[in-house]
Amino acid sequence: EDLLGQCERGLTRFEEAEKWFVQAVKHDPGRVSCYDRLARVRRTDLRRNQAADGTIQEMVAKNPKSGLAYVYRWRYSDEFLKSAAANDIQKALTLAPDDPEVLLTAAAASEQKPDAAAARVHFEKGFKLDPKNLALVLGLARLETRERHLDRAEAVLRQAYQANPSVFLAFILAENLIHQDKVEGKDAAAHYLALLRKAGLGDTLVKYLEAEVLFQRKKWGEAIPQIEMARALLGSDPQLVIQLDLMLAECYGRLGDEEKRLD
């Protein structure tokens, strides 16, 4: 019933999804993730805010000893009510101190404060427990990058890639290595670019990374046509296009073309 509800929501049949989720939690009141899905379909798709809020409260009332119940309540309140209670995180950590999902949420809450030290503790513990958890991997790598510890971020990404090789991690790791100017040599960025080409991404992600190599090496004039080419090829990926736009603007600025930089 839970899975059928997820299928119906994916097909945008929200009324049917709600019915299946209601049945699922009726037959299994301990299925806290389904309460969360039910609350979200009610709030975001059906616009039944009061019912959605009540679903979250019912979830906690019926599962007072579930760490994930408090995690889901914190996430829901933070996203929709802007009044997430910090004690929900502490309660979740007390009830489920080794649950990767709890640790991931505790890290996110710490980053909001901001408390980088606490976030690192939660990310590191979660990553040690579940090195294949992509959200924990990216969270810890992002934190290390923001703290200017690119070498530490590299170590995290390498360990994650060894545990679960994927095209996405190969791309993120290659980008990290490019930022450190580790392009050629054993296990350097070139190795991961070759893997991406072999995966059929030579005209998309590889073009982006090749442009980034020129940009990081401050070859502004050479980088411009490569960035423009990558931008044309990656038009369907808004996140990467934004990064390419910023690189292009920097190149024009460095070359003294203020009008094109502003464009």
C-alpha cells in the first residue's frame, strides 16, 4: 500500500496516493516514513495543510520511541512551518544515535546555526557507519571544501567512490582534483575524465570539466570557447549552466571586457 501510494503520487494521482498512504499507516502505525509521505502529499499536492500538520503530530504520538519520527517532524517543521524545534534533533539522537538518517539531519541542523564543528562530528559518524550514503558523502565533502580542506574532501570522495563507484561520484571527485590542480598523473582528474568518456559522457560532463581545467589554470582566453561549448551542450542542466556562466563572467572580467562580463 505504501509503494502503491508512491506510484500514484509519481503519476500525479494525489487523491489515490493519499488513500493508499492512509491504508498503509492504518495497517502499520510504525511506518513513520509513510506518515511523512502522507503529510507531504496533503500539504504540497492537495493543499490540506491542517490535515498534513495533524499527520505529523499523529506520527510522533504513535511512535514516541522512534528516532526517525522526530527527524521527520523536524524536517517537516523546518520546511513548511519555519519553527523546527531543536529538541526534536536531540530526542532523535538519544533514541537512535547510530541511525545515518538521524545523523544526517543532525548535521543539517548544526549547519543552520551555523556550527561547523558539530556538523562535522555528525557527518563523520554517519559516513563511517554508512559510506555508501550519498547525502552524507556530499555533506561532509561540501563541509570540508567550504572550510578550505580540499584534501580532506578528496579523501572522503575517494573512500565513497571505492565503496560505491558511480558516474556521479567520479564527476564530483574529478572536479575536486581539478580545483587542487591534480589533473595529470596516477589517480588524478584525467583518470576520472577517461571513465566518464567511457560511460558516454564525453560531450557533456567531460566538456564541463575540460573547461574547468582551463579556468582553474587561469587560461582565460582559451577557457572562453570551451566554456561556451560546454554551456551549449549542458543547457538542460541549470546547476552546471550557472557555474559555467560564473566562470565565463570571470574570464571576461580578467580580460578587461566589462560589458561581456555583465552580460
